Amino acid sequence: MSRCAAALPGLLLAALVGCGGTYAPPAGEERSKAASREKVKATAYLFDARIRRHGKPTSFRLEVYQTDSLLALAGRGYLGKGALKGWLTNDSIKVFFPSTDEYLYEAVDALFASSRCAPESAGPGLLAYFQSLPVASEPAEALVVLPVDKDDNEARFVVYREGCAWQLEILYDLKDEGWRVKDFEFSDGDETTLRARRREYKPQAKVAAGKFDIDIQSSARRIRL
């Protein structure tokens, strides 16, 4: 497994909360340049993020654009170099790493099953966490959601799954639009941790449709978990 693949659960969890319009990437042919410049409404976030792996920290900016059915993700280093670009739906994830010419395209559950979980274990509902406070799932699913503290303006939760190593802590604050993620910390229970703090938030941003497209060259190698 490549270094990108091993750090991936943390990078993907860098996307947490929002609400916006409806947009989904077209199937099949790539969008034209003109279509990519069209504007769509989305909730926009900018996080200051740091991922630590093997004791070595790496800082980057994480952009998140959310519609009703899709999260677009874009990571870049502080010198402006692109680190990743991708999208997340309720059940699948696609991320391209331009610096290594690799990409991942998997079911969301597979990411968390690879983190010391049974293969049949489902991951948390990441897209739902972008839309509202987390709530416990059916008992049979063994997803634990613990409210740590809550007042009129902030609410903190810890989310984990019985028998799995990963843990997610999320801090929300209350905006006019509802509860929105302020910062979060993810640990895979082993050697990877991710901490992100919100720098900017725009509830009705006009975003270029190209933010939701991923151009992957035929030379790119697919990462397998």
C-alpha cells in the first residue's frame, strides 16, 4: 500500500459538515471547459489541517464544497502545490493524488474496514455529518456516538465503532444555518492522526462546477486497499 493510501482515512475525514444546493458530477464524458466554469451553489469550508504519520507532521489546507448529495475535496500545501482532489458521496469516494499520479476509487465502508475492523463493518455516515449533528445508528451496527459537552453555541461528539481502532472527535458551532463543524480530530488507532480547524466558512458560495470534476490521466495507478 502506498503512503497516500495508508493515510487516506484521515484525509477523507477532513471533510465534515455543511448544507447547500444539489449537484452531482456527470457520468461518462468529461465536462467541457465552459461547463466547468459554470457556477453552482455550495457550502464552502477552508480548514487548516495537519496530519501526523510515523511521528512526522505535514500541514496543508483542505477545501470542502458541499451540496445535498456530494462533497468535493481539495488539499493543497502552504506553497500552493496540489496534494489531492476528489469527491465523496453517501457510499463511494474518489480521490486523485497528482504528486504521485495515483488515485483511489472505493466504497466508503472499505476505508474503515481496513482500519482494524471486520470486513462487513460499515463506516460512519460522513455525508450526514456535514448536514447535522451525529446521532447513534441502530444498536446492531455498534456505532457509538458520545456527546462530550454541549451548550447554546457549541457541541462536541466522539464517534467510534465497537471492535474498530479508529476514533473521530468533532466540535460543532451554531451558525444561522444550523450546526456546522468547527474542528475535528481523527485517529486510526495506530500511526495516523489528523487535526483540522476551520479557517473560513461560506454558507452560500458560488463555486465553479469544475471543483466537482476529477481529471485522472490514463497513466495514473489505482490504489488498492
